[in-house]
Amino acid sequence: MSLFSKIKTALTPLDIPVKRLGLSKEDTEKNYQQYIIITEYNQHGELFADDEEIATTHSIQISLFTKLNYVETAKQIKSLLNEVGFVRTSEYESYEDMTGYYHKVIRFYYVENQK
């Protein structure tokens, strides 16, 4: 299972659209009340043996865009991803004047064994 699929499956109980890297033009026209964008912003070898990478660390950003109160949803995102092995590293929030969306960013890392 790909990392994106793992995240998307974990977040299924939220019933919020989950996309990778951004929304398509078609999605943008749907004017969602909230949606999630997943971005992998770093990937590096974590563990090596006999000159081979045997574990990879993935740094993932979850961006929750919402016109609703996001506090409970952010807690659920953290809990759901923690259940499948993701570790939260940081988070911040902003408001986007041009779109009217609150933007809650939660960053995680995930270590994937290669063998």
C-alpha cells in the first residue's frame, strides 16, 4: 500500500475529501466546506545495512482547509494517523483571506521499513 493510500484510508472516518498535492480544477469548483491536502515534503534514509537503505523516513504535511471550526477535526486527524504509526512533529494555523478558508497544518513523520 502506498503511503498516500495509507493516510487516505486512515482518514476515511472523517468523511472529508483527501487529495494529494492540491485540488483539481473540477474539485475547486465544488467549493468544499473542508478538504485535506497531503504533501510529502522530505524523504531520507533512516537506517542502512551493508550499504543498503533498510528504513526510510517520510515527512508528511497534512493541510486541513476549512470554513468550519477545525479544532475537533485536527484532534481526530492526529489521533487517526497516530494509530497507524505516524508521529506528529509540529503544527500551525493561518487564515487565507482570498479563499475564506482556515488552514491548519499538521506535520508528521513516518518510518517505513524497506525489508
